[in-house]
Amino acid sequence: MIKGFRNTNIYVYGKGIIQTNLSIALGKIKEIGDIICEDDFLQLDDSYIVIPGFVDKHTHGANGSDFMRPDKKNLQQIVTTIPREGTTSCLATTMTEAKDTIHKALENIAEFMEEEYEGAEILGIHLEGPFVSPTFAGAQPLQYIIPCDIPTFDSFNQSAKGNIKQVTLAVEENGFPLINHLLQKNIIVSLGHSNATHEEARKAIQAGATSITHTFNAMSPFHHRDIGLVGTALFDTVSCELICDLIHVSPSAVALLYKNKGKEQICLITDSMEAKYMPEGRYELGGQEVFVKGNEARLKDGTLAGSTLKMNEAVRNFKNTTGVSFTDAVDCATIYPARCIHVDDKKGSIEMGKDADFTVVDKDFNVYMTICRGKVVYSRS
């Protein structure tokens, strides 16, 4: 455990990057500013900046492990790996699979969340599928896709011990009853893998959907007679996930999203799969073979299948593509996703009383240290 920082560049919420002191107690930020510093407080030179830990609300795995595997070794591998890129908390994201497979994965994640473990904190579960559209399945296996169904969801959430925090669904697949049901449970509704018309998407947002899953990818495209889910996302008041690897979405599309949405409605995600941090080769996602070459992960037919993107790379790409400030880019991977999934009371910014989750980076977002709830979980040698 570390006790704090002294005379260090820190991105303090509402003040920007300032040279200041910060103390930590019981894994929380105790004080910031003119405080008495103890001898063992960390003091970093001016080339480093302490920023909030990244919040990745859409990740399937990393380093040869996947959240769908029903054993705790895989989960521990993921949560100890992703701090290398500055991620201190995440939503464990599932896939469309056979119901029994989903149940076993959810039970495993829920049990793991109840234990003490080191690494990034699992804040809850993002259920991506099986309530999606066959037309825009992406890498979701077609044979396991089903229409939206309340009893099926309730059985999933029971296996998850109530830890499902976000559900990706296709509203046109009998989605409205499930949307209302999820909202009653304070679960985030994210529209994605969907062939929704503009009218269907607009009504879903009016009903309470607040998120778009990996915007631009696996959804009805913009057309001048029906702007689809893409067009609806661009101008409606809804938070947009973005895989900013410049493969899933082109630089011009990133710039277009920022121009239309501004920073506060953009959540950078990785959508990473088990091949992240692994060499090129053959891997698995949703029971399907994935072939990784360079920075691309694709099914045999060429369909993009998750990513190998690291969160610090996503933030760097977003800043360089849009021209936003350093701190604005950080916000899109910290406070805005934290707000979207309703954890901004404890995550996403450096403020007194919040969890002591920090990432130490240089001006180019290279990660030198990651601290989860006051404990150093990654340090670059």
C-alpha cells in the first residue's frame, strides 16, 4: 500500500493538472492539497502525471484468458493483466453462447467478485448477448442468439447474484418489455448488435436506454431515408462506446463522433479478447476461432472479433485523432464511463473520498505505474 504523493503532477477533478500533495487511507483518497506529507509518500518527477485509473466497461479478456471461462484462474489472469495499460476497474463482459455456458460464466464471475483478489476491480457484468440481432451478429455466434426475454434474463441475473450492470440488446427483437424490466432494476440498457430503425432506436432511448455499444460497429447504418442506429446515436442524448483502435472505426468516423457528441457522451472501451498481450496466432471468442495478425482479430470469414486494444492506446489515439486536450482524452476513459455505469461516486476522478485508483503516465500515455485502491499492482521496470 502507498500512503500518498508529494509535490507531484496530479490531474485533480475540477482543477486540472496541478503540482500538489495527496494522502491515502484505507484505499481511499483522504486529502488533497496543502497537507503534512509523510516521509514515504511518493514523489515523482515532472515527466510523470498521476491520472484517475481507467474504467473499461466493455472487455472480454486478455493475456490468454476470457471472462466466459468458468474458472477463477482466468479471471485472476485478466484483472492482474489489464493494469499494465492503466485500467483499474472494468465490467466483465460476456458473449452470446449456449445458456448453460453463460450461466456457468456468470456464476464464476459473481463468486470471484465476492473474494479478495489483487488487480483491477470487477464492478459488475456487461451481458452482451444473447438478445441481439442475427443481421448484425458480428462475432456473436448465430446459433445461440434469441429474442429479448425477461424470464431468461432473470435466470441469468440470478446466476450472476444480481451483478449484471449493463445489457446490450437489439430493441427490435422484442426489446421494449425487457428494457422496462431492466430499468426497474437500475441496469444500464445499451443498444447494439442491432438492426433497429431510427424510430425504434429513438423510442428505446426515450424509454430509458442510455448507451450505445461499440458505436458504428454491428448496427444498422446511416441511410438518407432511415438513419438507423448509427444516425440516431450521432444526434440523440445517449452515451457512445468507442473502440478507438483506428481499425474498428476510421479516424474520420472518430472525429465525426466527437464533433456530434462532444466529449461527455463518449466512453472509450477496448472490447478486448484473450489475444491481447499474446503473440499472433489462433485464439477463441464465443466458441469461435479468431485469427490475430498485427493489431487485428478476425473470424475466418474476415469479421472483426473483438480487439487487442489497450486502454492507454485508445486514449492516445483519441487525443491524436480529435485534437482534444490531454485531460479531455483522459475523461473519456475515466469519469464518463464511470458516470454511464453509475459508479462515479467512487470511480473515475481524483477527488477526496473516492477510491485510490491511479495511473501514472507520461504525456504520451505510456503507463509507468498503476494503483488499485491504494495498492501498487503494476510498476514498469
